[in-house]
Amino acid sequence: MPEPSASIQPGRDGRLEIHGELSFASVPALWHECRAQCAAGNAIDIDLGQVRRSDSAGLALLVEWLRETQRRGASLRFFNMPAQMLEMARASGLEQILPLHRD
């Protein structure tokens, strides 16, 4: 069975799109990839609409991205969080912390 994978790709309206599965196996590489792509931006929009599945590592990744952008004085918004991820965020109380938006 292949390892779950995820990638960051340029999307519409200047957003970064996350594609694939956010899991303990895929998150570390995605963290480094986004740090490189997000380092120059002051306002970062990330579209999660193409995330097929996520475990708690995916939510932890979003929290880390938020901390990193706040540390740099930048802003971050997450768009189109899949229902499964949103349920995990609600259950863990992260829905109130994460800057979530829908199109």
C-alpha cells in the first residue's frame, strides 16, 4: 500500500492549495514545503478543498502554520476545510482558533 502523500500547489486567487492526505506520514514534508513557499508572504490563503482525508496530524499542521505566520507578523486564512477535518476541529476546540473561511 503506498504512503499517503500531500502537496502544495498554486491555486486560484493567489491561494495555495493542499492536495492529498494529511497524515502523520505526509505532514512533515508538507510543513517544510509550506514554510519555504509561505516565508515571503504577508497574507497567506490556504485552500483545503482538495484534502481527501486528515488525521490529527493535519490539524496540528494547521496550528503550526498559524503560529509561524503570527510569529512573523503575517496573516493566514484557511478556506474550504473538508467536513471530516471540520468535525475534528470542532471536537478539539480548534474551530474557534483557526481562521476558517468558506467560498
